[in-house]
Amino acid sequence: MVAVVHHTAFEDAVAALVRLPSPGGRLVIGGLAYNRSSGTG
């Protein structure tokens, strides 16, 4: 599921994802993009 979020409008994807966890569950979104502006690469 994580790999497809960037193919959609982010707001629409998150709106759909927040409905998936069970009551009391958590949705965790982590960014794994390489930061090209950090000056380290």
C-alpha cells in the first residue's frame, strides 16, 4: 500500500487510509525519499 500513495493526490490517499485501521488503531506514514538538498550527496 505504501508504494502507491505517490501515484494519487496525497490528500485523497490519506483520507482513504485513515478509514482502514480498526477502532483505536493507528495509521503511520513515513517518508523514505532521498533528500537531495541536504548537501551530502
